[in-house]
Amino acid sequence: MQCDLASIDVYVLLGQLLDDDLGHADFLIEVSKANDEVYRALGMAEGDAVLRVTRSAYMMSGKPVDFEYVYGRPDSYSFKVRVPRW
């Protein structure tokens, strides 16, 4: 099986390896204060607010396959949300 992540999407690869397709991902976006390492990496001053995105991805079977924190400067994000009428 080809495992070159430069040419294949990681979730396609996981789907092939697990015989299960990606079902959904949950995102939690919070304003928080990060540790010193995050402030330095983002070029921010200690005490500045930082966005922390918590992402969890699940396969169709419900198996969790990915968990990560992503930090960003609040002045570098914009959000667009589509809310379907169910």
C-alpha cells in the first residue's frame, strides 16, 4: 500500500488501512492563554489571548482516529459556519 502522504490524503490512507471511511470531525474553538512555547512560536506577548482549536476525527464506525490541538493568533482567523435547516 502506498503511504506517501505527499501524494495521498491521510484520511484516505486511514480508510484503506482500517477498512472504514472518515465519518466526522468535531471542532472546539476556544479563546485561552497558552503556555510560553506557544506564545513564542506565534510571536505574541505573554498574557495575550490565543485561539485553541481542539479537533477530534472519527471513522464511520465511531472509532477515533485523530486528536490534535492547533493554536493560532486571533487576528489571523475568520470563521464561516453553514447551519442547515433540518
